[in-house]
Amino acid sequence: MKIEYTEKPFAEAFADLFHNSKYRSLREFGRKNSIDHTYLSRLKNGQAKNPSDEVMKTIAKGFGIDPWYFREYRRGKLAKIIREGGLDKQDIGKM
């Protein structure tokens, strides 16, 4: 059975994905996905705040997964519903 999302905090989910990925280093991941490797290290170790939706999308793309995998991404989208009263059609299909 394929897991489509995680309930883990972002740092833990990111660390798990990275550990089980094809990437040899955060530097390699960062270079291939245009994200600073030191920022990735801080995210992975829980030393940085959760990233923006755009950064989560970029990280998810780097792992070949949907950004909805991340609990914080889903929470951000739900907060958007409350604030603005709507989601993109693409997002509604993923809920």
C-alpha cells in the first residue's frame, strides 16, 4: 500500500525522505533543486521554521512526490480556506 501523506512534522518527514532517496548529500539535492544546502540542513535538523509552500513544492518535486505529502503543506492549504474562503481546483481534487 502506497502512503500518500505523512503525519510527521516537516523536519522528520524531510529527513526520512532524504535518508531513503537517491541523493548522496544535501549539497547534491540543493544543487539539483535550486535550494541552498545549508537551508536544507537547517530544515532537516529542525533548526529552521517550516518552509513556505513554494519551497515545500520544490522539495516534493525533488523527491518525486506531491507536496500534499507534507502535513504542514496540508495545514497551510486549510488555513488558506479559512482566510480566503477557497482553494484552487487542483488542490480540491487532492483532498
